[in-house]
Amino acid sequence: MSVGILFLIFAIGMAISIPVGTVLGLLAVLPNLFNPAFPANAQLVIRSMLGGVDSFPILAVPMFILSGIIMARGGVSKKLFNVFSFFIGNKTAGMPIAVIVTCLFYGAISGSGPATTAAVGSMTIPILMSLNYDRVFATALVAVAGGLGVIIPPSIPFILYGMTSGASVGKLFIAGVLPGLLIGGCLMAYAYYYCRTKGEDKEKLHEHYHAIRSQGFLKVFKDSFWALLTPVIILGSIYSGVASPTEAATISVFYALIISLFVYKSLTFKDIIPVFKESISTYAPLLFILAAAIAFARVLTLMQAPQQVAAAITSVFTTKFSVLVVINILLLFVGMVMDTGPAILILTPILVPITNAVGVDPVHFGIIMVVNLAIGFVTPPVGINLFVGSSLTGIPVVEISKKAAPFIVAFLIALIFITFVPEISLLLTR
């Protein structure tokens, strides 16, 4: 069985909506079923699945998921939004920009795009609507800005990429800071243009702004201080060398519990069990997908798929520029039809040798890969952030995607700079 046939079967499985984990698991055992001499038999596949998830770095994934859910239940996103609104709520596009900044900060807590969209969107979309912003615009804004959750460290996709490629997760986290800020800046630029041309309800904006300002800076800052400190503790422990990313993820869980239970008192001990249940129900399907993807990636390696794909690409495209253009197009397409985790685990072993051959730093390529796949969060047919936004407001996904298109263009502009100006990613790692 050839590599091409495997990918064709995978595409058909996705098209007819077979669960991703099931498709990947079946594809991992198919080559041996058709050719008993192929070394990846059922036993090897199962060992690969179990061995793949028996990993210290991957423990950070459920910890960040749990931490993000605790923070969401504890209303941390609202406290972040209030402090940013305090400073820029009366400016043109100040409230939409405050939403984007909140997504940047919340992304440094949850490490997940959909989690950022859900936590920030459930609180900010009603506020934007009450201020007479277009409901579809508000939903599209949060859906696209939620993608920053996987670029601003800590990032679950960075953990998976580091685990697969061997690149330092700590360096990937550091490298994600400037690209995340650049993308956030591009999204803010379009939000400003939209509000400048479409207009805003200045009367309601001033009323809302003065309601926040009347509380006084000290009260707003005191209320949001522990929320603002969260990314400082998580990232500071990693960058200072005090903790590994996995250890920092565990620290974030305890910190989230402490401030939610004892500082903000937004959670009670009765809420802890439902929070744990939600985190388990979120991570369990992802765990099976990761295990199946790791096994499938192992099978592709035995079939020498990385060498075949590398030979096919480098035989046609010989320059660094052309290779990066082709890989970007491929990743954008993959992001449209496949979830981020499986895409990283399957494609990283295939693409990293190619980018290494043309002189692309593995850390830089990790940023390129995750940014591409982050765009997939808001591009149909998968576009999970679109579905999260739709579930929050009841707006059809197609309508949200149309309004999200200019934001996606802003995302793509940032991607071009990130791809061809390596220093944006690598400056802080040197």
C-alpha cells in the first residue's frame, strides 16, 4: 500500500465525517493487513499509541486544559477585560481592541484557541452587543482573536510540535511572543478601520466607560491583579528556568484553584468536581486522537513518507522562498480540514526534514506551522472557533465566516511577515 493511498483514504474518512481518531487508528494498521511483511503490525501500533502518550511533556496538555477551565469558571476573562477597558474603552475601536488584548492575555493562561474563544466570547460578546456593535462582527472578532490562544505561550500546539520535532518547548514559548503580538496588532488595525468606517454608538460607549472609570483605578486594578499575574507566574517560571513547561502547567492549576476559591471566591468546593469532569471530557477524546496520530506518524516513518514527500517537493521547488510558500499553502489547506493536534503530529516528521534542508530553524518553522493551523480555527469546514462562536450567539457559521474574512486577511498578512522575517520569531530566543 502506497503513502498516496493512505492519504486518500484519510481524506475520504474526513469527508464522510468518520471521527479523526478512528480514521488514524485504522490507517495505522492497514499497511500490515495488506502486506503482513510490513513491520507495523497491530501490536506495534498499540505499543506506539501507549508509548507516545506516556510522555512527560504531553502531561502539560491536560494541566493547561484544566487550568483554563478553572479560570473560565472563575470569571478571570471578565476581570482582564475590565482593566483593559478602563484604559482604552473611550477610544475609537477601544472596546473591540480590549477584546483582542483580553484574548492575548487569556491565551497566556489557557493555551487553547477554542477555550480562549469560549471564555472571552461568553463574556465580551454580550457587552459589545449592548454597546450596539454588530452582533456578527462581535462574534467574528472573538472567534478570530481566540486563535491567539495557541500562539501566545503557553501553547498546547507548541508542546505537541516540540514533542514531535525535538525542538525546545521553552524556546518555542519564547518565540511565540512577538508573532502573537504582531498578529494581535494586525487584528487591532482592522478593528480600528471597521469602527472608523462603520461608526460606533459614542453615547453608550461613554456611559459604559464612565461606569468603569467611576470605580477608580485602584479598585479595578486590585480586582484584576491576580488575573494579570497569572501569565507572569506561568511564563516567568518557564523563562527563568525554575520550572519546565509541564511543571509550570501544574503550577497554573494550583494557582487557578487558589485565586478562584480563596481570592475571588468565584468558585466553591462543590464546583471542583464538575470542573474536573469537564476537563476530563475535553481531554479524553483529544488523548485518543493524539495516540492514534502518533501511531500513524510512526507508520508513515516506516513507509519512508517523509523522504518521499521531501523528494517530491525539493525536486520541483529548489529555493527556500518557494519551499516555504508551498508549505504555507499546504498547511493552510490542512488547517481547513484537520484539527491542530493531529496535523502537527502527522506533518511535523514529514515537513521538518524539508525545512531543515533549506535552512529554516526548527523553532522558526514551529511558529510558522502553528500560525498556519491557527488560521484553520476560523476557516470552514472545520473552523472550530466558528462553531464555538456560533454556539454562543446562535449565528450560522457561514455568516460568521463572512464577517471574519477581513480579520483572516489581517492574520495572513502577519503570517507573511512571520514566515519571511525569521527574526520576529527568533529574536527573543537568542
